[in-house]
Amino acid sequence: MQIGRRPMLGFGLALLAGALLVALAAPLIAPFDPIFQDGTMRLQPPSLAHLFGTDNFGRDVLSRVIWGARIDLQIAVLGVVFPFLIGTAIGTLAGFFGGWVDAVLMRIIDVILAFPFLVLMLSIIAILGPGLKSFFIAMALVGWVSYARLIRAQILVLKTQDFAVAAESLGFSRMRIMFRHLLPNALAGSLVFVMSDAVLVLLGGAAISYIGLGVQPPVAEWGVMVAEGQAFVTTAWWITVFPGLAIVLLAFGFSLVGDALGDLLGVRE
Amino acid sequence: MTAVLRIEDLEVRFRDGDESRLLIDRVSLELQRGEILGLVGESGSGKSLLCRAVMGLLPSRKLAITRGRVELDGETISGLPEAAMLGIRGRRIGMIFQNPTSHLDPVMRIGDQIAEGLRRHRGLGRAAAQAEAVDLLRQVGFTDPPRQARMYAHEFSGGMRQRAMIAIALACDPEILIADEPTTALDVTIQAQILRLLADLRRTRGLSIILITHDLGVVAQVCDRIAVMRNGSVVEQGEKRALLAHPQHPYAQALIASHPSLPQEDAVGEPLRPHEAPLVEIDDLEVSFPAGGGLFGRKRSTKALAGVSLRVGRGETVGIVGESGSGKSTLARALLGLQPVTAGHIAFDGAVLTLERARTLARLRREAAMVFQDPFNALNSRMTIGETLAEVLRVQGKVPAERIPTRIGELLDMVGLERDFAARRPRSMSGGQCQRAGIARALAVDPTLIVADECVAALDVTIQAQIVALFRRLVQDHGLTLIFIAHDLAIVRRLCERVVVMQHGRIVEDGASAEIFARPAHPYTAALIAAIPSIDPDRPLGGGEAGAISETGLQQEGLTT
């Protein structure tokens, strides 16, 4: 791929790679322990010792942002992978077989969509108990519907096209037609969606943590940090601004890559 | 005669960063008042782009006129600001397009769409504009304009939509009409009517017309002068008869030589072989599609095929012709078991599909293959040609695995593609190359029967001629049975020894090609043959005197209105 000719893709990939590198190297590059509280150093503005300042417990914000990358990347990736896999499988089946299979699956989707997304997420997490694991399970249970609908619509269009009819006329099995011919062509759209969904999941994860159902303090997570710093936003802006910036940059990276992927895969053709 | 439009030394370039490509290469053309100029060339030759440049409608910001100018009535219009061009577009130069469906507003009544232009450009009041719109619809051949003006685009057939487009273009009484492939999407009999309409408009209104087309037959019939374009430049232009009779440029010569309406010395015309053991037998076949009817309403259906019976012998080449909606594609799909059958029987080499479905399907999949209309769409764009062929060979299992790479090479040889095409994907290939790959895929089955559904319709004429030649060679060398479906009779005449004519889901005529083209027995066949635009300007379009064809044509179209 000619990344050189696509500066936006290069920039997006660099942001994602940067986040990954920071996450992997967190123990090496973080100047302080992210959960160590230093009562003498509360609410210090950015300085040479604490580049991003300290929060109300005297923890180093820079170190917390660095360690937070681990959690937030995990949220963005795992929160998307499971819905993507489940949704793709279900959407392919519904689109390919049609008939009652399609009718049943689509009604299930309708039921899930009838509830507001966050309300459903919150009730599932409430049942399972707060924590990151519950968040991923809830995402998998609720998030797949968009992927299923996307893939199903693609498969419905693709299966009437000549290459699918050709595959049938050449004696290919249903499995082969479905997975070797229809699915690879249907995936382009949802791969792009994965990228923008990762942004939403990241923000969703931050929101869930914010109301106390996701990542539990004192673990460093950007959403939690924004929530905790909220009370001090007028007096100690650095507590919220730096993790907020980190969320924005990561989200920006995902959406740039998503955009460029869309162009490369010809989704908008 | 005076030139109403003069294009001088026009050059259009694509520029993106450092990349710069020449798209229109110093074209000079003149359009005289009241003249029809035919702009001929294959896809990508720049003929549409040239006209868009004239209208100031270049499709991207990366395209620009980098040299030369366009003059309308002696005034330079290239490089005019957008506001000034608005007064020219539509008002002085009208344009119609290939696909009227996508250029008509689906939620606006036809009459209102015409009136809109009248009110904006000519400042007519509402009532006056409506009256004028009705009158315009009458001029372009609508039968009941006051009623039809209140109808929507989807209620009309393709031919009537193209007439409506012409009425919209005429609404502002332009001096020049640019018609970009106006009949390419239409059936032959409808095409003949639209061409006749354009010629009439030129006569009654003194309109100057630029007719863009890939079909030399069309220009031979209606144009006064011809300009042949290739790779962005005009390679030859001149008076129609002189150019057709003595083309100078080798490309113009090739284009004329490949036109299918020319009589062929080696045309296939050998007598029909007796069908001692028919390979395909179709009896009283009926196929219906559900058409509406809700949960509680009575289920309705339309018949795509009604009582079709056909026998095809081993080694025969049968052409199935008919206009769109005649059921020819449905017949092809039904016969390959790709389309559920409502009633009747289909047998392939003695195995009856409708009785022993699984067994017959298994045989069909191993002994019959299909070639499709759209060469790009028919191939999986994510696989290389080599992967596509290898997959078929593996699934079919007729060739041992270690022989597959060799076989792929042989298949590419057979269809005249270089062997390194195995590593290429459809998107990096031209339409003709893709179609060859599609034929190679059909041959990979090692079939006894090939069904080709409109497989040259989407290709340029010179490529069409090559593909037809390829089919002929394959039929001769490999003893294939070929069912060739086409709306283009001229191509069928070149390729097939037998012709089956379909209309409204029935077979109306069936016989030896030579016989049918010389003495068509059914009036519909006669109308189809007469409507082929001949490259010979002295053989006018059939039904020029508004005879039987245009009557039946109008009635057919009337069905949908």
C-alpha cells in the first residue's frame, strides 16, 4: 500500500501505533507509579517534575495517561472484535439463507434495537456486576446488531450479482459461495465501520466508567480520569484535559484509518 | 452554412499533484447550423468528456481546459464564469444522456419537470408553462400529452423516458442539442424511433445536434458528418458517406470493418443438423415471478415465460434474440437450474431437471457453464484470474491438482489472454479482457454446453467482434454447444446457425439464421431486423414511413403508460 501517497492514512496509523507503543512500554516510560498517592503533591500544575501535573490524590497525570493507554486500547479493540465476529456470522447467515432464518434473526435484532443502547448495556452490566469483563460481555451481547444488519444488507445485494450466480452455476457448495465469495466482498463496509465503532466504544467505555460501572478506581483509565477531574475543571484543568486529549487522539487515529480504509477498499465507489 | 459551435485546439488535462495526464488532445471541431455531427469512439476515447468540457461541466476539479477555446456563435464561452455558463447551459445548449432514468427526478411529474425549465429560462407563467410542456410532449411523440404530463418517470418505459428527456432539453429552445449515447440503453425498435425523432427535430426546428455514440450504424443513419475519436483526439472527420466509404485512418477502418451489420462472407449459414439426440429439451416451460399482493391480498404474479418449447441439438449454436423483458435471460437461467420453474419440463441430455432435480443439477454443474453480461460483475473482484480458474478446476475435480497450473495456462491461451493475466485482478483489466477471463472460467468446467447471456452487450464494437470470433473458434475446435442470448441481431447473425426469436415470454420464430434474416415469417422478427441501424447510409432505418414497426412499438410502450 502506498502510505506515502495517503498522508491521512499514514497519520492515522502513526497515532494508533503510537498508542500501542505507549501501552506496551508503559512500565518503562511512565515516570511514576500511576496509583501511588503523594499527599504532599496534590493538584500540582504541569512542571518539569510532573509534565502533566498531578491530580487531587497527588498522582502523576502523565503516568496515569500512559498506563491508561493499556486499558483504553483494550476497550477499543475487544469492545469491537466480539460484536464484529458475532454480527458478521449472524448477518451472513440471515442474508444468505433468507426465509425464516432471516425473519427470526431480524426480529431478535428489532427487539434489541427497541431498547436504547446505553440502557441495555447498563442493565446487563448491572446484572453481571461492574467491571471491565462485564462491559465486554455486554458489548458482545448488544453491539453485534449493527454488524449483522450491515453484513446482511451487503450479502442480500451481493448474492443476486452475477459472480454469485456464476459460482452457483459452477457447482460451488453453499459454504464456499458464502465464505469464499460473498463474505470477503461484504466485509469492506463493516471493516470501515469497525474503525468508527471503535471510537464509539472507546467513548462508551469512558461513559460507563464515568458512572462507576466500568473500570474501577484506582485503575488508570482515561474516562475515569476525566470523570474524577471533573470537579476540579476550573481550578486544575490538567487533570481532565490530558486524558481527554488522549481519547480524542486515539479516536482521531481510528477514524482516519477508517476513512482511508474506506477509500482503499472502494466502499464509497 | 455557418458554424454555430466551434471547438479550437481544445486540450483537457487531469492534474493531481505532480501527475498530469492528457485527456483531450488538441481537438478541433465545427458544428454547422442545422447539422447532425456524429462523434464516434469507444469507451474512454474522450467523446463524453469533450462535450462536458464544451458545457463547462468537467466532472472533477482536477480536470481543466489547458489550451484552446470553445466558441458559440462567434463568442468564446470557454473560461466564462459559472454565472454566465448557467445562461448557456440548457438555454442555448441542451443535453440528453444515456440513462434517462437517472436523469429524471423520480418524485416530480414529467410535465412539471419540463415546465420548470420554461419558467426559469423563459420566464413563462405557471399556466403558460404547463400548456407549453404539454405541447412539447406532443412534439416528441407522446400520444396523450395532457394526461401523460401528470405522470411520473417510473410510469413510463425507457423509450418514453428518453423522449421526456428530449422534451426537457427542448423546453428552452436551445440552438444545440448534445445527445450522449441517447439510444444505447434502448431496444432496437425503440432506438429507431428515437433516432427518427432526432432527425425530425433537426428538420422542424433547425436544431444542431452532436450525437455521441459507439455505434457507427447509428451515425450512418442520422448524421451528416462524422468525427472519429480515439485516446482523446479526433483521428478523422469528414462527410458521412465519404468517411464510411473511404476511411483513411487505420482505426476508423478497423471500426468500420468490425461493424456487425456488414454482410459477412464467412457468415455461418450451414444447414441445420437434425436433432437426433437433443442436448437440451424444454417443454411448455412457464416461469412466473410474484408481483405484489400483500399478506391478505390475493397473490399476483407476472409471467416471464409462457409455454416455451425448445430443442437444442449437440454442437448447435443457437442465438436467442428479443428485446428487454422478452424472457430470454429467464429462459437461460431456468435451463441451468438457477431459476425456479412454475410449470413445464426441462431436460439436459436425457436427465429431467424438473423430475430429478438433484441428479440433473449435478450433471448441469459439471457439463454446462454460463458467461454473463457484465464482465466486471461476473468475476469476484477480490480474486486474481488465476485463483478464480484454480477454484473452478479444484471444485470440478476433473483435472488432477498437480496439473492445475498448466491447465490455467492452457485456458488463458484458449481465450487469447497472456499467461501473466493469472496474477491480475478484474479491476486492473479492461472489459474485453474480463470477458475473456469469464469465458476461460466457463471453459474451465470443460463443458458441453455454454450459455452466454448478453455477453458482448457491454463491450465496445471492436472488442465485440473479437469475442464473437473467439466463440466461433471455440465452437469449431471443441465441438461446444452454444446458446447465445443477445438483443443485437447483427451479432447473432454472425455467430449462430440458428435463431430463436422471443417476444413477451414466448418464442415467436425459430429457424436457420440465413432463412430468418432473409425471410422473417413473423412481423415482430421483421420489425427487429429492419430496425438494426445499417452502416450503409442508403439503407434507411426500417419503418421510416411510420409503418408497422413504429405503430407496434408505440403500442408496446403504450402498455406501460
